[in-house]
Amino acid sequence: MSTAPDRLAEVQARIAAAAREARREPASVHLVAVSKTFGAEEILPVLEAGQHVFGENRVQEAHGKWPALRERFPDLELHLIGPLQSNKAREAVALFDAFHAIDRPKIAEAIAGEMARQNKAMKLFIQVNTGEEPQKAGVLPKEAEALVRLCREQLKLPVCGLMCIPPVDDEAALHFAFLAKLAREFDLPELSMGMSADFETAIALGATYVRVGSQIFGHRG
Ligand SMILES: *Cc1c(COP(=O)(O)O)cnc(C)c1O
């Protein structure tokens, strides 16, 4: 059976190959290893293999496992990839280095307030609900421009890109291409898109951050 470090190396090689295929620099694609539901004992070998960027989708869960790991690996980068409730903004800004799911004015305001209060820099993405699915987080495409403007102009938030999670039954490439087009329109350089099943497609369409979980850590229980 393969180990998580073996699978990490395989994912890294596939990312580099997909980047070259798209005539892009492999270093222009950042791997976020999604460790949600896995414990420190499963994360540690991946850290020791040199992966230092990780994604979690719940503040509470991340709070339980990452502060101790960060003491041992001070240069690690922790990304919050799931939606946030505004009453968790303080804890999220304290714990995470990046947030991929700004999806409404209230969250943008809470993050801006906490970043100022804690004097903390964060990498920020706006999540777009490209499939307009009622149960999914993300701003609707037609409301995205107003949210980008609010972040930039009123809140002075350093938003660097857009994020999406395509509907499970749709062709992912259509959503990735649409997100890339929106990002160009808004003049945002980063694209957080692509997961275990479709990260190579996302890289072909311009992803700069891919969020890969099960392909590295195995299936979530
Ligand atoms: C869980 C999760 C991922 C990783 O999904 P895999 O299919 O396991 O690679 C990526 N992005 C978000 C937002 C997630 O919640």
C-alpha cells in the first residue's frame, strides 16, 4: 500500500506535468494539501516530506490540531478553504494565513476588522458559486463584481483571486474557464480551483492554487 508521502510525491509530479503541458511554470501552481478529518499523526509524515501548505474547512477542527504542529514547523501556511461564520472571524484570522471563501459583505467586513485589529496579513479569495447551487457557499456570479469592489474600495482588503467548487454532476472545465474569465475581468491574478478529481483540468485552465485532499491522505471516513 502506498503511504501519504508517496501519494504526495505523485500529486506533485502530476501538477508539474500538467503545468508543463499547459506551457506554464510548475512553480506557478501551489498545492494546498487538504487535511480535514485527518489527525496530527497522519499529517506529520506529509509535513516531514516537505509539504508546508495545508487546507482545513472548519475553524474548530483546525484549532484542535494545528497550533502544536506550527510550533514544530513555524514556516507552514494554513489555508481556510470552507465557509466562515462571522462570529468565528477572530479565531480564523488568528489561526489561518489564507482564506478562500469570502462570499458575502458581512464576512468581508468581519475579516477586514479582524485583520486590522490583529495587524495580520492574509491571502484572500472570493468564492464564486459558479453553478448557482442553492446549498453551496459562494457569491452568485452576477453579484461578484459588487463584492470585489466592496473589498477593494471600501474595506481595502487585499483580495488576490477567486475560488470555486464546480457542481458534482457538471463538466468541471466549464466552471474553471468561467472563473478564469471572471478573474481576468476583475484583474485578479490568482485562481483557487481543482481538487483530487480534476486538478489537472484546473491547471490547464489557469489554476494557481489546487486544493487536493483524498488523493494525498486517502478517503475520508
Ligand atoms: C475537502 C475539500 C477539498 C479537497 O477535496 P478532495 O476531493 O479530497 O481533493 C478541496 N476544496 C474544498 C473547499 C474542500 O472542502
